[in-house]
Amino acid sequence: MTYGAWVDLAEELIREERERDGRPVLVVGGSVGGMLAYSAVARAGADGLAVTCLLDVRHAPARAAAARFGPFGTYAGPVMNALRPFEGVRVPIRWIARMSAMANRPDLNAAVARDRLGGGGRVSLRFLRTYLASAPEVEPEEFTACPVVLAHPADDRWTPAALSLPFFERLASEKRLVMLEGCGHLPVEEPGLTRLAEALGRLAADAARRPLR
């Protein structure tokens, strides 16, 4: 599995949903899924896109934030190239990602770190290398596929908003920023959680009023 295959699968899912019936299709991406959703929508189109962050790992500060140990992310290219002979090795996600910053609740962080579908799972070094070497499908100035909502946790201790805003501000599409007060990287706290639900509801209502794309 590579990161590119993830994008391919997300694109195929969106296309299938768009062809299945006449309803608008909204795509939501959280954390790493923000840029994944962005690239898939750039290919397949959608009626709305909501993300919690837009982490462009072409830039060293974004890579450093994504990794559990900042220097690993900063120098990911040379490190991952040196590890190419071992790309089939699968390592626990909690070894490479900052599970302690997933939320601002220690109990939830511990649960995520244990979850076999979360931090307790494993990922291949090949996937990690292809993710850290990835680029968005199109530059933000070329993105016109649909309106975008960046619903960013205001108290994100893993990937602060300052890492996403430069990319977001360059988007050519209609866009809206919503800060989720009190929320960590995984937005589960109030009042931000309610603001997230309201932002998604507004995005859906706006899409329902427009002609399908």
C-alpha cells in the first residue's frame, strides 16, 4: 500500500457516489485525511469539501509536526531513502505519530493509541515514505472543484492552524474558515464540536441549493 493508492481509492469512492444517485456529494477529511480528500476531490469533483487541516508535507515544518519526533519529519527524505531496503516492514503507528497530541484528553489519547484501527495499528515504511514525499493533486490556486470549509481545531497541539492557513488562503475556490473553540486535533470538545456540526450542516444546505457539479 502507498499513499497514492489511498488517493486512488478515495477518488473512486467519490466517483461511485456521484454516479449512484442525484444527491449532492460532500467529502469530509480529518487530520491526514484533509489533504487526501482535497486531492481526491480535485480529481473526481464534489459539491462541497470540509477538512480539519490541510497539511502540505512538501514543507519541512509540516513534516516535522506530523512526525512523533520533529527531526525525523524535517529530514524525512534522506531518512526514508536510507530505509528503502526495509520498505516492507510494518511499524506501529504510535511509534511514528504523536498520539499524545491526538486530543486534549489523556484518556482519549490512550484509547486511540491502543485501538488497532488507530495508533495500535501498523503501517509499512513504504506507505510512510510515499506520504511524506507526496504533493497535492493541484496547487491551491488551481483548485475550483467545489467550496471548501476549513474547520480547524483552535487548540490543536499537533498541527496548529498556522500550518494549514497558508495553503487554505491560496485556494481559488469559494472558501470559509471556521475555528473550533476548545478542540484539540481530534475535535471532540465543546463548543467546537457543535460549531463543526453547524459548519457541516451549512455546507450541506448550500450544496442542496446549487446545481449539481
